[in-house]
Amino acid sequence: MINVNKRISSTLKKLRQDRGWSLDKTALETGVSKAMLGQIERGESSPTIATLWKIASGFHASFSSFLDNIPIASQKTLHRTDNIPHLHPTDENVRITPLFPFDDQLHCEIFVIELLPSSVLISEPHQAGVIEHIIVIEGTLEIQLKGRWKSLAKGEGLRFSADQPHGYRNKTGKRAAFHNIIHYPRS
């Protein structure tokens, strides 16, 4: 299994090379500092989940394209097990597990996101046209849209345009988990 930081580093380098972007141009497009981008590329720094979302959004790339050991299988049967590695497994606030990677045919990817007790995950706007579907599978989750928090209980879902600032919050003392299905616009 390839190290997650190495995967992120090599994906960032490849995206920059494919587009012919300098670190300055990449910083401008992603909103991540040139110094931080250089550290990530050299494997000296592990980006936070929020930083990785900014990088993916700046490149108009899927989040899962930066993750470890994800096969591309849009027209094949893909069986996922509970052995899928978490992004930042030592993070004390959030765990993101890529359940199904970005599918080029469907233009979507599916994650299980766990927010540990009293945790918040704030997301920058994604590219125009990105839609998220949230389905709570455990606990209670609050979602922030247009500056207001909306509570969702187990079994409830919400669909929204993710090209606006949004956030996820678990105000309880128990873990909250949800499916996050992200649909990207066709280029």
C-alpha cells in the first residue's frame, strides 16, 4: 500500500506538470500558499483535509484522485470492504473513507465521513456545478449552508450546491457518520 502523503505529493506534481502550472500559478488557483504546496510536493507536510479540498477544487479534480490505492473501475464491478484506509487516520476530529472513487462515467465519488464528538469540518466552495448529497448513517449531524446550521438525524438526507461555503458539525458527545456523494459537472 502506497503512503497517503506520497500519493498526494505525486498527484499534486502530476497535475501541475500536466497543466504546466508553476507553484505561483497553483497557489493562485487553489488558495494554498506556495510554501505549503512546495512542502506537500516534497512530502514534508501532510495537508489537512480542508487544504486538500482546496487543492482538488483549484485543479477541478476529484478529492479521491489524491487518495491511496483507489482503482478506477467505472464499468467493472467494484467490491469495497471495511479495510479501506482513512485519510489522516490519526486526526482526532474527522475520518474520511473513500467508499467509491471518482467515476469518470458517472462524474461522482462516494465517501463515508465520520465526525468525532464536538467536531467541525468547514469546506471552501467547490467548483461551480458541484452537488453534494448527504445521508446520515449514525448520530446527528448539522450542515451549514448560507451561514445557517440545519440538523439532520440518522436516516435523513440533504442535497445542495457545494459551490458555496458549507460545513459539517457534530455537537454531540457521540460519533456522527454520513455518506457524502459528490457529483461533479462534466467539463
